[in-house]
Amino acid sequence: MAYWEWGDPANPRVLVCVHGLARQGRDFDTLAQDLASEYRVICPDVVGRGRSDWLVDPMAYGIPTYVADMVTLVARLAVDQVDWVGTSMGGLIGMALASMKDSPVRRLVLNDVGPAIEAAAIQRIGTYLGAPMFWPTVEAAADGLWAISQGFGPHTREEWLALTRPQLVPTERDGVAGFKSHYDPGIAAPVRAMTADMASAGTLALWQMYDRITCPTLLLRGEASDLLSAATADAMSRRGPRARVQGFAGVGHAPMLVKPEQRAAVRQFLLSP
């Protein structure tokens, strides 16, 4: 598992930032630069994404595998505690780690994700996840990715290009050079295999996990999110760690933590006494 590192490598104060399902660790470049004077910031490429290796068995792409990898990563960092920012899938991994006995997670930021995941959002993601994509230029890739990513909220063209470039890997189609998405198409296999019964059992298990969390928790929500409902966010404010909820207007799933007001909310929570 590859990871990106910012700040002083000797700083014992560590922040781990983990991305969403089809993204990679460079999504946190802007937030990491914001916090590098306070933290050693670690932004992993979850296995199957970015520069990390791909799994032989695509059905092994799932939260148990990712949590085991993160336990190993924290051990490698040789610190007793970490703060955690997790977007979507990265938040589910953080919930699992924070729910463990003697968890190393000191503070937890869940970015637009909770124990109850809306089926409509999974169906939407499933329409493009793992589909073969080819773009002749970075600019064309930015346009193509924007077409399926408008829930991320408004970004300037330069902000979106900065989010797009690390998402690409050079490739070739019919002798024409271009780019494809920087993840294993196999990550879609477990999503497509999900049944309604499996989803119901998963939701129950995730709520049990959430209710075991005791560390201070901030829940960020795009107010137009189709993955995290307002009702689920409200329940999360009353159960388990009783998360503090911060909404962002004009954003769906999920805030990319590039805009100043989004970064400020994270910074204030992590650095407050």
C-alpha cells in the first residue's frame, strides 16, 4: 500500500486521511498542505487504487481488508494515536478502526458517510464504477470525470484539474495514447454482488460499530448528498459518539475538502482543545 506523506516525519502528531471508493490519496493535497505545520499527514492509496498494488481476488476488496491494511500502516508509523479524516469509504474504514478496543483513533472526521448508506447512491455509483474509460487528454478526462462527480460541489477549472491529474494513468487504445482511471476495475465486483439482504445486515453491523465509538467525532455532510441522508446524520448526532454535524450547502456526495470553509471546519475540530 502506497501512501503520500506531508510535514515533519518526526512529528508524533499524525493525521491519516483516507479517500473514497474510486479515488486516491492525492485528493487530500490541499488539506494536507493546510495541516502539515501541525501534523505529519499520511494519505494512503487504498489497495487497488493509485500507486498501490491490486488484489488477485477482487472479492477481497472490502472494509475488513482495508482495516487490516490500516492497522499495519498505523503500526508502521510507530505512534500511539492518530487523528482520522475519512471520505465516504475512508470514513467507513475510520469507523471500524475507531470502534476497536484500545483504538488508536483520537479524533474522527467522517466525510459524508454513516452506518446507513442510501441504496440509490450505490446504484448511481454502480453505473460507472469499473467501466472501461479512455480519454485522449487530461482536459477530456477532467470533463468526463466531472460528468459523474458533480456531487463534489462547485470547483474552479484549476481545482478540478488538480483533483483529476492524480486520478489518471497513461494508457493506449488502438495505438492512440491517452489516459484511464487509476484504479483496478475489480473494485466494482463486491459492489455489484451486493444484495438487499447483505445491505441490511451491513447496516446493522455498521450501527453496532458506530455505537462503540467513544472518541470526539465530526460528521461533514453535503446538504444535497444522496448517500448520507439528513435522518441518518441526525441519528448519528444522538447515538454513539454523538457526532457534531456540519453541513455544506450546494454540495452532494461528497465535499472534497478543497474549499476554504470545508478545510476550516476540519482544522477547527482537529486542533480545538
